[in-house]
Amino acid sequence: MTHPLPRRPVVAVVADLFERQKHAAHAVLDGYVRALADVAQVLPLIVPAHDEGIDAATLIDTIDGFVLTGSPSNVAAERYGAAPLPASTTVDPARDAVSLRLLPSMVDAGVPFLGICRGFQELNVAFGGSLERAVHDQPGRLDHREGDHDRPLTGWYEDRHAIQIVPGGRLAKLSGETNAMVNSLHHQGIDRLGRGLTVEATAPDGLIEAISVEAAPQFTLGVQWHPEMRVSDSPFARAIFSAFGDACRLRQQQRLQSRHHI
């Protein structure tokens, strides 16, 4: 007699909206899908950036985790009360609408959350924070951009600077470390920290590199770097996805038990 394989937790991943062959398309980069499926051991469910068709209540009843990924686009500055970004800046208003509306509801409902790069910045904006649009132009800041785009893609994701992890925080507990090396592929960063958010790590120049939601009992973590591209060779990167997957499995158990008791 064969035993059925355990059900994987379902994790919603909000897509980017972009143009492909003159059509609007919804997509998530493959690195996130692979890290979630192979390391976190969850089932990634891509949620389109179509605000009118996505309601929080249906997702909360269906999913065990929520992910906001990195992206070539930036959060529109109007979302945090600043002047518009330069016209040459890539933005994604459709994703802004979905992610910034859903995120507080997911956190309030106890859904585990992982935000990476843009997702980290969306977490800050969703909780009332603001972003610095050009970190590299600020006195005393490192240049956190990815560098030469003509390099092989793997070169973009090589570790470039250290982070100091806050002792006793959520990131410290899952990593077991107080310092780590991370990659850096962003030109924006946190300016004003959002309400109710806790700093989990900083860069040598003082820039915030990781945050969590202070009052949330479940896993909530936003990181400015890209662990999804280092799960093959970085125990630290794998630990982030493994801890997120464990939190999603706990949520799945609770969700299915409550359904059976109805």
C-alpha cells in the first residue's frame, strides 16, 4: 500500500506586470520559484498583479504563506508621499496596487511573510515608511547597485558587503550568526522605517538590510539582498527559506485543522 505524499503548503507569490511580445504578462523570476519549491518545500502559487480580481479573504482561506519578490521595477514614490521618480525609472503600478493592499491583511491574519529586495521595500512602505531613491548619492553610503550588467548573471549575485545582524532578533535566531556577507543589487533603500517594524540587520554604512513586523507572532521577514540566488552555496540563504517553509507548514496544519472543526 502506498502512502500519499504530504501536501505542500501553498504560498502566494505576487507577479510583476510587464510587456512580452506586445502583450501584458504576469511573471515571477525563476530563482524565487526554485528556492521556494526546492528549499522551502512549498507550492508557489503565482498571483497576478490584477488588483480588481484578487481579494484578501479568498487568499487567506487558501494559502499558507505570502511572498513579495525582487523586481527590476521600483515602488512608485507617490505611494510613500514623495515626488514622482524620474520618467526613466521602471515602475509597476499594478504590482504596487496588489502587494501594498494585500500585505497588511496577510500579516494581520497570521500568514507567514517573506519579502526580498522590492518585497522588503514594499513591507516598509505598506507600514507607512519611505524609501531613499538613490542610496549611492547619499554621503557616507556604499554603492549598493549590482554593477556591470555585461558580467555573467552569477556575478551579479556574489556577496559584496557584510551585514550586522541584531542579536536576539528573528534573523539571528534562524541564522545563528551575528554577521554575514550578502549580495547587493539595489539603488533604493529604506529612508524612514515603517511603524511597527523592527530592524533585524544593517549594512556597514548604517543602511537597514532586514526588517520584521514587531507584533506579528508568525514568521515575517524582509531582506534587502537576494538569498534566492545563493541557495546552492550559502547555508545562510538556505536557512532563510527553510525557516519560512517551516512556518508555512505550521500555518498549513492550523488552517486544515480549523477547516475540519467547522
